[in-house]
Amino acid sequence: MLRLSTKGRYGLRAMIELAQAFDSGQEPVMMGDIAERQEISRKYLHALLTSLKHAGLVRSTRGAKGGYTLARSPSDIKVSDIFTALEGELAVVDCLHDPGTCKRGEGCPSREVWSGLNNAIFRLLDGMTLRQLTGDNESVEEPL
């Protein structure tokens, strides 16, 4: 079964919540509020938000009215940006980004299948913005 880790899934949920706050003008959002609504532990969410901050996707503000905000418009943040910030390079099998992990390497007859699947997933994530996940009617580009 092909699965993304909780980093990507939970991080995307947190980013959608920040995008909704961005659209409604209710920012910044306190980490504790996101954690409670999304049922994510504060410690884990803090690690996710730190990675997203280092990637330039979110900003944090200290103080009584502090919290987290998007660093740019939801229309300018691709879902692929979020997953790359949290998961690193996306690969359905290790050998796509590190051919040394498999002795078959470039001559592997199934490599084309994995490469095509990986490219389709990336095209889908790269063609979708955070804005589209907040209910806006922007269309999602077909991956194939």
C-alpha cells in the first residue's frame, strides 16, 4: 500500500486551516487552536510548523495576539510545496532518487512504471494550490 506519512497529511490539514484563516481575515492562528481542531498533538504540530516556516510557507508572530499565518497567498502555495517541505523529495520507490539502493538500477524493467507513477503524483500535487483546497472554484489540472 502506497502511503504518505502523517507529516504530509497533518501538515496539509494545518495549511488548509491557515488558508481558511487567511481568506476570512482571522489571522494569525494560535498553534493550540489548530492542534485542537485538527486533533494533532501540539508537540507534533510544532515540528510541522517549524519545517513549514523554514521552507518559507508560514510565518510566526509572538505575543498575546501571535500565532501562525501563511507567508504568501493560498493561490501561490502549491500542494507539492507543502509535501516537499515536510516529506522531502517524493518518490514511490527509493531507487528513483537513489539508484544505488537497487542493484538493478537503470536497467530495471519496472523502473518505467515507478517513474511514471511518481511523475503523475508530482504533477497532480504541483498542479493544485492551497486555494483550491479551501473551496475556491479554481480547477485542478489533470495529472496525465
